[in-house]
Amino acid sequence: MSFGRRVQIKTDEEVEILRESSLLVGKTLAVVAERIRPGVTTLQLDAVAEEFIRDHGAEPGFKGYGGFPNSLCTSVNEAVVHGIPNDRPLVDGDIVSVDCGVLKNGFYGDSAYTFAVGAISPEVQKLLDVTKECLMLAIEQAVVGKRIGDIGYACQTHAEQHGYGVVRELVGHGLGRALHEAPEVPNYGRRGNGPRLMDGMVLAIEPMINLGRKEIFHEEDGWTIVTKDRLVSAHFEHDVVVRKDQADVLSSFIEIEEVIKKN
């Protein structure tokens, strides 16, 4: 996974194209959310997502990227990220992180949401809630003059206050004409450390938080990353633009959560 060497500052026009791509990801995840229930396979979700993306004039951002075979990364339970869709039915009590990317008009959108399948335990629901809170606290730090370490510190501190493990080996990233651009955006760090945040930087911020320990390993498929202790992991991701007083969030969970409320 190459992040490039130089941070690309985006023009206002480029930001609006990125916003369109990012919002399309949210719409795609909302269509996926409508179909998540016990008995559905992640391969079925993947087919729905790819059709929706192509019907809206875009290409799946992940399919073929580095050899990845599908349009969605679907990571169930102890899978942290990069899970390959398969034909195993989801069961009641599962959680599944669905990470989606699109490429439209030359720019990528990249967002993720972790869904409950049927009824999940209060312990796991709390992990989902706290992970999403980590994302929002991290986004609050994405303002001009702060540093990358401030984003990671906000995420890490909140997660560890609840006794959760913060994955170290996987990070957020810059976003633009490439899916992964500089800078890397870790979910841990020290305040005041790292590259300074500048107006027009576009970041994909994506906490990956484990119910248990932080350690992970690669499955034999070469893609799926799972927790070493086999406890569940949650993952949420937004695309944001660094601005002077408040980050501009390009992606959206609104339509996803409207679907969840109805279901």
C-alpha cells in the first residue's frame, strides 16, 4: 500500500468532486444496509454494491486495487478490515464492517460502517458506539494548525479509556486522485506530533478498535486481517477536508442510519 511522498492540497473544485464520490459511497452503504440480515451472504451484498456504483456512473474503487477481487471489504466479527466477500451466510449476533470505495470523475471516495446483524450483545454494541465516537473526536482535531498526532491521540485516548485495543499496523490516509495518498493517519499518537495539518488536505480517518487486545495478524487469503485474540473489532471511516475552524466532512452516515432505524 503506497501512500506517496507529498501531501496533495486540494482546490475547492477538487473538494466538490471528492464530496460527490464520498457521498456516493454513503448511498451505496445505505443500499447495503437495507439488505443486511441473518441469512444474507457478503457476496450478495458485494453484488448489490457494485451494481449500484456502476449505475451511478462510477467504478468500484477497491475492485482490482492491488489485486483485491471485490467491490466491498466485508469484515465479520474478529476480522478487522480487508475481508473478502464470501458465500457464508451472516448469522444473528454478527457484526460486519463494510468498507466501500468508488472512483468517479477521477477522484475517490472511501468510507466504512460497522453493522449489527440482527440482535447483538450490549458489550458489542458498546464497542460500535465507542468506535464511532472515536471517529467523531478524531475529526474534531482535523483543523488547520493541529498535527496528525492530535488526531491519533484523540482516537486512542477515548478507546483506551474503555479498555479497548487500538490497531497500530493499519492507518487512515490522504485521499484524492489516488485511493491512498500521503499522509498516513494513525489512530494513535501524541499531541503536537507529526505533520502539520493544512487547509485543503483531504484525509480518510478510520478508527479500527478491538474489543480485546490491539494485536492482529493476516489470514491465509493474504487480505483479511483479524484480531489475534479472536475478539470482535469495529471500524468506521469518514472522508474529511482540513479547514480553519472545523473539518468539512465529505462522506455521510445519514442515509445509512435512516435505513438502520427503519429496520
